[in-house]
Amino acid sequence: MQIHSVAGAVALVLAGAAPAVQAQSLDQRVEALERENQRMREQLAAQDERIQGAPERVKELEEELADKQRTGGGWFENIEIAGLVEVEAGYFEPFDAPSESDLVLATFELGILSQIGNWVEVGGSLLYEEDDTDLEVDTAYITVYNPDVAPVFFTGGQIYVPFGVYDTNLVSDPLTLEIGETRETAALLGFEYAGVGGSVYGFNGDHKLNGDNRIGSWGANLSYAWEQDDVAVAASAGWINNLGDSDSLQDTLADNRDATLTELIEGEDPRADSFSTDPTDRTAGWTANLGVAVGPVSFVGEYLSATDSFDPDSLSYKGAGAEPSAWNLELGYGFTVFGKETVAAVAYQGTDEAVGLELPKESWLIGWSIGIFDNTALSFEYRNDSDYSESEGGTGDDGNSFVAQLAVEF
């Protein structure tokens, strides 16, 4: 079974049941507890998927998390803890540098979730990625929701806003995630009814437009899911009023504007006195996703793009403002090998006007994953990247990589 990372709230899907009536037999109480735990698992897993909207690592938690042994009453009965560890060995041939190899702790995530009564859920997670992310609070949020009363829910806290889906069966994140994934402290109002869901959200982005420190960033998404027999279809679309607030773009845009100001100062350009290191305008983004599964075969298609060009001082392409976009087309097939669940996948991905984000022009990926033990997967991936041409600001070269990953969810 393919194991995906579970950052965000590491969808912890077990909450304690209400106390049983004393007159019930022990067997009756155990059965009632198991039924209630199953109901809560399903409810909270679906809820996390709606709320986070984010990365594959938010939505894919193993449903086989064992029910905890309950030895007595207490607050701890309403708490679940889960985590993920991924260790990767890789060989890399970059575009314009010598080949290299490495062994890294790619991911450590630890999350906690608690259902407080019938209405309130609180959760959070810690994340560490060697050479990339120091140990930090990845998500922390409060949700108010009771589907038995109303299909509407509210979430407030640090979350991955529902802009993009980023599904994959491969080790690498899709290029759409590299442009669009956005983690912010946000307020979100959403709904779900009869397979249709959606939300609107707002936050104060890290980029202060013209220095204004205000809640001025917002977005919306709409989704639909349908399933019958061995056929399932899921589609979604999203819009955000400032793609520059995404995790990748916000750092790149800030670095580019700082570099421009430094050049102006060193060149004694009079524009340096009025040049702002904050963006002067918002550039919106949109995304659409389609997922189809028919028996063991699955297909994912996703497209994400800015709706207009960025300021050239923030992100440029061929001497003008860039309008970056990315797509991912992936085909997967699940089968059994020696009694073990296995997934093979192939993907074609690409970007446009994203050389300033140090992303490839095109990528081909082939991967294979097998569940070797319970909640333990061994995965392999080969990747070929093609860089932008020299006239577009790239090298025109190809790069290759091979990664082996051992992942355990607990």
C-alpha cells in the first residue's frame, strides 16, 4: 500500500465514545464503543479532507489505525496521536552541476487530534524535513461542525488552505504543489452536502501589499465526489486572490525584490528611495483537478496557473512579468504481488514561465510502491527533468534522479 505523508493535522481519526449505561453487559458496551469509534473515524477523516484541502499528505491517512485499548475513563479517551517517518536514499544528476547522492530523513510528522463533544474538533501537527524544514508547528486549528445538525462548518487556525489537491502515487510532490501549496493562519467557512462541497476563506498574507498589514487575501473552492460500485470520480476547482502568498512564491518574490533594491542602491539609482520590497499588487491564481478510479486503475489530472503576470521586479520571464503555471497528468495501477498491495504509476508534468521558480519545463516520472508490512511501504521512483532553454533563462539541459523511500505511518 502506498503511504503518503500526513502533514497538516495528520488526520487523526479516532475519538472517545460517550460513557455506556451501567446496566449494559460488557459485550454490549464493547460493541457500542466499536460502533461509535467507527462512526467518529469516518466523520473526522472526511472532515479533515474537506478542511485542509491540501496536500496529498493531509488527505491520505491509513484507515487501519487500530482502536486504542481503553482501560478506564479519562480525558485521554478523546485524543488520537499519529505520525509519519520517511527515509530516502537518492542519486541526482542536476542540470548544470556534478552528480550527487544522499541519505536523508525526508519527513518526520507528528499530529494530535481531539473531538470535544459533538461540535468541536481541535488538532495540530509538527513537521521536520531534513535540509528543508526545521522542526515547527505545521498546523494547528479549531473546527466547529456537527453534520447531524447542519452541513456547514467553520475552521480557524494555521491550515493548508483548500487551493489545489496535489494527488499522487509517486514519491515526489507534483509540480502543481510546488507553485500553489499555501499554508496560512486563516478563517474558513465551508459546507458539504450530497457529495458537493465548498468553502470560502480569508487570511492576512505574509506579503503586505504596499506595506499594509491587513486581512486582504482570500479564496474559494468547490468540489464534487461520486462513487458507485468500483467507479469513483472527484472534481474540484479553486481560486485565490493572491498566488504570491503560496509557500514557494512568497520566498522567491521577497528575494527577488530585495535583490532589485540592492542593485538600485549599489547603482545609486534614485528609484531606490521609492522602491518597495513588498509587492505593489496582488496576482490571483486558479486551479482545477479531476480524479477518476475504475477498479485498479486511477487517473489524476490537475492544472494550476496565475491569472495574470507578476510585476517583473517580483517574478520575471524573458524580460517581462511571469505568469507561471503547472500541470500534472498521472496514471496509476494497483495490483497484488506475493500477497502485498502494490501501486505502479507514471506521470507527465510540466510548467510554463516558471524558470524563475527553479522548476523544470517538463518532467517524466515512473514509480512503484509496495506495502511490505502493516503501514510500511517501500517505494522507488525514477525522474527525468528537462530545463527551460537558454533563451528562456534556463540551461537547456536534462536532469535525472532515482529515489528509494521507506515510509512508516503509526
